[in-house]
Amino acid sequence: MTRVGGGAGRHRRGPSRRQTKSAACPLRAALTAGLAAVLGVSCAGGAVEKPVTITVLAAASLTDAFTEMGEAFSAEHPEVQVRFNFGASSGLATQVLQGAPGDILAVADQAAADAVVAAGEASAAPQVFAHNSMEIAVPVGNPGGVTGLGDFARPELLIGACAEEVPCGRIGRRLLHRASVAPAIDTNEADVRSLLTKIEAGELDAGLVYRSDVMAGEGAVEGIEVAGAAEVLASYPIVALAGATAREEAQAFVAFVRSGEGQRILTGHGLLAR
Amino acid sequence: MPRRGTSRPPLALVVLAASAVAFVALPLLALAQRAPWRELGSLLVRPAVADALRLSMVTAAATTGVSLLLGVPLAWVLARVEFPGRSLVRALVTLPMVLPPVVGGVALLFALGRRGLVGQWLDAQLGVLLPFSTAGVVVAQTFVAMPFLVITVEAALRGADRRYEEVAATLGASPWTAFRRITLPLVAPGIAAGALLCWARALGEFGATITFAGNLQGRTQTLPLAVFGALESDRDAAVALSLVLVALSLVVLVVLRHRWWVLR
């Protein structure tokens, strides 16, 4: 699923970003005063370097954590702007294979990262930077009286799952399998966010989602911990892409995500440190 | 009386028209070129594919039936009855054509879902739960596809000669009889065209369906939903399913349109 247009970021990759500021600046400042103001580019001072933009393709479940990550990174590296393209992990990998511009790929699925490596689109081996465990999410008030995975077999309840094609669907099924539960699933949602939306709306009685999603829901859903969830974790690999235009900055971002500061942000959003 | 020049179409128009055809045909050709022709047979007999095919046929037909039942009277009212706010009603019922289908699906959930405006009453009083059911697929498809029938039939009614109805009335026919015996046969080609458009739109419906009715093989997973699922995991199967969808639509549009539209 490609929620965000592949075109995002393309216009930012032109050579103009790297031009020497002395020659091009007066004219461009006049022409693009509005844009310059937005980007915080200052000609008069001359001291501030032109910002480099890096584009991060990230899993939908990282939306909140990485938005904060980008702000913290830019605070530390004022010359670097971070743009995001959030989507389903497999969809993002497909975009990379089809030549979508991007500097970094961070996904919830080793297989998606492996596909990118296999195609020679990765600049290095992917590194795991976080894990995520699964929880049962129920609507506020728990109308179905769900207490554990066993309730997923109750046919009278409306049970949702992620589709088998996406990581949360595979991990959720593995959890159910380990608990020897044959779930009475009523819908296989395209991604974890759409599953969460239907639980929030009270249209589904329960579903398996990431712990970070329950936290992001901020009281719109209730989370129920699952026995054995710690043994079946989602791993999040990150890798700088071979086609990166700002390679140094991309490496710096990867290092930042894996640093103490980056890990603190991730755990603050309910993810587990690497 | 053909004048000189009409026998030979203007070159500019022909070039532009040919460009339009190429624009539409090119992606379809690319799809066919990517198709796993050799494995097509084995891909299409998979249970998930057979289920999706059957479900799409059943729901698109049901959607067309419901749309005919509700949409033809609506088109008649819009075309023949003067009432305040008519243009507003017309805009309202055609709104689903421009609304992103996913938004339509969310709106349907808020209206007919278990906690929805009407849905909670349906659930409590009648025990009817539309989301995540095959009936829910028909609801979602009807929401999106019925406007195509309504505007087509309304246009046909406006273009029809009203004198036949007036004559029928002077000969003693009741308004209902005139509608049945005169109006309906008169605009039958328009109704057929509208029904076809509606059917085709229902067959391709994705956004409202997956949002309102969910995605479960055999119950709510129609062909477009199956294509979407396969796209994530099995590209060949996705292309094969898309070809089925294209071929099916093409056959029905060509055959039925020819039969109903041209021969009448």
C-alpha cells in the first residue's frame, strides 16, 4: 500500500541544493523568497549552511516515533532536514525497488529489508534498531469481555486481524498458533492502523496490534497484554539506501536512531530498544 | 443530408481521439505484457481466486438490482417532479461519485456500523450487522455505484418525449400505468446503459468495500480486494487477477452494450 505519493521529495533532489550559495543566492532568494523563508535559508547571514534534505521511508507503525526522531535529529544537525514517507513495509520496499527516491529505509519487516538488499539497493547490511511486541486491543470498556487470546476463537465476537501479507498479520498469527487458538477472524485489514481504527470505532471487539499502537491510541483503545508476546517480536531494520544523495547525512541519521537518544525516543513511543 | 466534409473527420480530432485511446490502452497492454500467461490456469483455480470471482459476480449483480429498484424512481423524481431543493438533492445523490471511496466507507461505518447512527438500532432491534458481511459489500458498492445509474437514467428521462405520457393520460391511463407502460419502455436503453455503468463500477469497487465491509475470503473479499492482497505478496497472482477483472468487464461491456443499446 503506497499511501504517500512516490513523488514526494523528488523536487528536493535537484543539484540546486548543492550549488554554491554566493553565485546563485541573490537571484534565487528573490524568486523563491517564500520557499526560502519556509526552509529557514538565510542569504544575508551567509553563515548558515544550506540545509540538506534526507528522505526516510518508514513503516506506518513508526509514524509517531520517527516524527519526533526527525525533530530531535534536526535539532542536533541544523543543516539537515528530514522528510518522511510512511507506509506499509512491503509497499515501501516495492517503491525502492521501483526506483522511488529515498535515502533511508526503516521497516517493520526483515523480509522487506532483505528484498532491498538482494536487489543491490542497500548501501550496507541492515541493522536492527528496535523491536515491537503485540497486544490485544479492545474498544474502551471492552464490550466483548475479552481477557486473552482464547477469546479470539469465540464466533459471536467480531475479531479483526492484519492481513497475512503484512508483518503484524504474520506475527499475530504466530502468537495465536503458539497459544493453540484457532481464531474466528471476521476481517483481514490491510495494515495495523486501519485495524486499530475499526477497534477504536467499536466496530470490532478485539484485534492483535503492536504495543506502540495502543500507546499511540491514547485512550481510544484498551490494551491487554498477551502471555508469550515477548517471544514473538517484530524487528525493525534500518538501512541507508545505495541511491542516497546525502550519504553522510543518511549515515548520521541511522547512527542517531541507534544512539541512546534515539532509543529513548523509540521506547517513549512503546517500542522496545534494540 | 451529409454535407461535404462530414464524411472525412477533421484530422485534429482524429489525432486527439487516437491519443485518448492510446492513453487508456497503454497501461492495459503493459498489464497483459507482465502477465504470467503460462501459470494463468493454475493461478485462477486457486480457492481464494474462485471465491473472489464468485463473490464479485454475486455482489455486483445484487448492487445493480438494488440500484435499479431505488435509482430508477429517484431518477424519475429528479427528472419529472418540481420541488424546492431539487438541485441540492441531485448534488447530494451524485456526491459519492467524487467522494474518495475510503471516505464513503468511513461514513457508512459511522452511519450503519454497530455503533453508528442507524446501525446501533439495526443491531439492537433487528440483530442486523452490516459491516464485515456480504450484505455490507452490497451496501458499500451501492453507495458508490448507484449515482452512475441515477444520472444516466435521469438524462434519458429528460431527453424522452413527454407527449406519449400525456396522450396515455388523456386515454385514461393512471400515472402508474403510464410510467410502467410508456415511460419505462421509452427510456429502457438509458436504464440498461445506467445499469451497465453501475455494474462495472460495483465490480471495480475497492475503497468503500474494504473500509466498511472488511476483507475476508469468501465473505467480503471481492476481486479488487484480492488483487490488493496479492499485490503485497504475489505479484503474478495480482496481475492474473487484474486481467480477469479487465477481461470480464470488457466482455460484459461490449456484449451487453451491443445487445441492449445498439439493437434497440
